[in-house]
Amino acid sequence: MDGNGEQQARENRQEEYRLLVESIKPKHNLLQNCVNAFLVGGAICLIGQLFLIFYSGQGLGEKEAAAATAGTMVFIGALLTGMGVYDKIGKFAGAGSIVPITGFANSIVAPAMEYKREGFVFGVGAKMFTVAGPVLVYGTLISCIIGIIYFLLQ
Amino acid sequence: MGNKCGEQSVSFSQPLVITSGANIVGPDEGKGPLASYFDLILDDMLFGEKSWETAERKMLEESAKLALRKINLQPQDIDFFLAGDLMNQIISANFAARGLGIPFFGLFGACSTFAEAILLGGILIDGGFARRVLLSSSSHNLSAEKQFRFPVEQGVQRSPTAQWTTTGSGAVVLDAEGDGPRVSKGTVGKVLDLGVTDANNMGAAMAPAAADTILSHFQDTGTSPESYDLIVTGDLGKVGQEALLQLLRQRGCDPGDKVRDCGLLIYDLAAQDMHAGGSGCGCSATVFTGFLLKKLREKEYQNLLFVATGALMSPLSCQQGETIPAVAHAVAVSG
């Protein structure tokens, strides 16, 4: 058999095995996951909204109240992560607790906790953004691009 | 080559004896169905240490010492210590060997390490290079999660095909003579890869290697599924086990209901929410040293084929999009 034939045979075997594994694999329950994500994600946003109303009622302006709300939610996310609760919420809620800002706090605090044995520089400092880093990098990049488009359109 | 048998198997000139076995497991394993077979169940994942990594090496060292203590041996009575684990540069085994002071071979075969150690230890004794060897492997759920997956407190959902790295360490003493279950032959696995890239589905990546080693073992040694009471694979989990059964049947071998898996034996999957089952060098090592050795000693099982499987990827190779190669080593043990 020539080289191409062998490669073809290997690809066939791999494809055949892929189909076998697909047929065995347990599937995610998409509907259940969506419902869980909706409920928990919605609840987190509702709590945020309550804080926003509270801060606005205390006489903060629109921007200041929004910043105070974000700060409070980040604090709660970090606290629950530190108490070992947020990963349990995440297990149930999936994207519902990853997408809100509390999830962002979780993704920074979790690696910071994990790597504190490796010291403050090469551990906490270096590893803190292993999960959140890409979000920050591409978030910043996309905002710059959108900013330029907005500027050019004006 | 007197003791090589067929393409990839070895047959020892006289059976080697497993004179002692010991293990230590974590809290989750202690809540599983095999709890009564373990020597020590930790209630603290840190084992009184300051990090998960140091806890793992302490487990490995302590289980090795316990295996010696059970038959009143000292480290100086052992010719060689063979051990391995999942950590980068196998630090658990290396650092435990520092404490034991026995001439040491470090092994890496991922979750297949325990069977690899038994095979190599047997070869050392049968070749006349040693009289008695100490073999051990370990894994720790949290140190493995940290190295291979997400931080522990990260709020993400695990894939239903993901396996749970067992916290545990097992050790055996293999001797040229003595009382205990006997190892008569074994098969050294080839590294196989059928293109699985999902590190959350290691069972599927390892099943082809397990099937290949089992079939080669039968062919090389002139045995068949009827020769064994059970064929116990190490850590294929639910998905991998089903894939193994289908692969065996495709190649004309029907093992009936003789196939068991350490990853499925160690946990109550539904009650403990362990997804596809256990994995890690510590899974097959603790199930072997606890459950299987006891059943062999009590003659409930006469002949076992123990097939430990290992997925040989690293986090780096996965990030670079490589597929997952796997290996399986088999040893035949009789009661």
C-alpha cells in the first residue's frame, strides 16, 4: 500500500471511531442548561438592579451608581469564590453565572487562590489572569476597533 | 529471548508474588462503594500539608511505607523502588523516593503507571537483577485539576464525559517468593491514537489502546476471555468502557460480562456525581491494592487480567491541537 493509501485508511479508521464515540457519549441537556442559566443569570442581574436602585436612592448620579453597583457585584462574586460557593453555583448555572460581572470576579479570584502557594509574584501575580486575561485582551481590542469605526462614521 | 512471548508479551519463568499491598485514599473515595477495602481514608485533602502537591507526595511515601510495614520490611530490604504520578516531572514519586532512600526508577505512563511498574518490577526480578521491589503510583484530584484543567474554585460546568481524578496512592511489594497473589505474565502496550482531541473524554482516547493490548495479550499468550474471571481495565470510565466493548466485538472477541473498570468501581457514579468515573494513577493503584488483591487472596477471583490505561497528552499538546495518544499495559494475576 502506498503512503496516500495508508493515510486514507488511517483517516477512515479515525472517522469510524469518532462516529462510535459520538454514539456512546452522554449528551448535555441543552434545555435544562438554558433554564438554569436563565434563572441564575436573571437572579444575579436582579440583585444588581436592586443595588443600582439603592445607590441611586442614596443620591449617587447615574454613572456613579452604576460603578458602585459593579463594584459591589464584583465584591460579592469574589467573596463567594473565596468561600467556595461560586463554583457550586457555576456547576448548576453554567453560563448563567459566568456571563455576569460576578463570573468575571470568580475567574480572577479562583486562579489567584489556586496559585498562592507559588508566591505573590510567580503565583498570584502571574497566574491571576490566566482565565480572565484573554477576555481583557480581546475585550479591549474589540472596544478599540468599535471606537475607531464609531469615530470614522461620525 | 526466553521469556518474551509473542510480539509484545512477557511470561515470567516463575510467577512473582505480591507479598504486600497498601493504599491511602481521599475523602470522596472513602465515601465510595470500596471504602472498606482501603487502609487509610483521609478526611482532609491536604493530609496536614501546606499544598496539594506536598499532600500527594506524602500519600505516595506513606502508602509505600505502609506496604513495607505490613510485612515487617525496612526500606533497605528492597532492591529497587519504581513509582510514578501525574505531576510534571513526576515530582510526587521523585520526592517520595528522596524520603525512602531506595534505589529508584521514576516512571511516567499517566494512569497506566501502576501496571507499568508491576511489569518492569517483574522483569527486574525475573531477569535476576532484584529479589524484591517496591512499586507505587499516586494521583491527587486537586493537584491534577490545577495542572490539567481549571482552577478548583472556577465556576464552570464539567463535561458529562469528563472523568474525576482519584485522590489516592497504592503500593505493592513484589517478591521472587513468598505468600500472596502471583503475577505470571504481562503485555506491554503500544501507543495508539485514533484521533480523539477532547481531553474531557479521555476514556474514549484510551479505549483503542486497551482493546489492542487485551487482544495482543490473548494472541501472544494463547489465552482467551475464558482464561480469566475478570478483565479489569484502569480508568476507562463509562464512555471508554462502552467503546472498549464495541471495539473488542468488532474484532471478533466477546468478553461477555467479564469487563470491569477501576474508574467505575471506585465511585457510586450517580450518588457521587462523578460524571464518567474515576481516573488517575491513584485510581487503578488503589482499586488494585485494595479491592482486587483482597478478592484474589480470598480466592473469590482465581485469575485476573489487570489492564491499566494511560492518556499520554499534556496540557501543552492539547492546546496545540494535538490528538491524544494512549497506552495500556496488562498483567495477569492469579489468586
